[in-house]
Amino acid sequence: GSIPPSIGNCTFLLGLFLSNNELEGSIPSEIGNLQRLEKLLLDWNKLSGSIPSQLGNCQNLTHFDANSNRRIKGTIPWQLENLSN
């Protein structure tokens, strides 16, 4: 499966824990709509593409993990440089 863009409509989410689910496709930029999101765990999937800069809109994000997604390319967007973890 994949992460649907409609995930961006779940604006009250504090945590999104999708580790180790064999998810494919890209990380939808709509996750940037989740301004209350504190933790985003996407590690150990089969995600591809780049990490969307819109994640920088998640003002409360303190923990982001996309480890072991071998198809993610590029650099970590500068918008995520201020994460505390």
C-alpha cells in the first residue's frame, strides 16, 4: 500500500506511526498540513522519492524517522533542520 494524500486532512493527529508496513510510493507533501504532528515514523518501508519540504510546516514535529527506505533520494530539507530529535 501507500500513504494517501488524504492523510493531510487528519489535522488533529499528534503521532503517525507507520514503521515496518512495506509501504511504497512517495511521502505525500500533504503531511505538511498536520501542524500538530509531533512524531512521524516511516522507517523500514519501501518509500521512494524525496522527503517533502512541506514537512517543515509541522511546527510541533520533534521526531522524524525514515530510516531504511532505500529508495528515498536527495537530502533532508533544510526546513527540518530544527527538529529537536
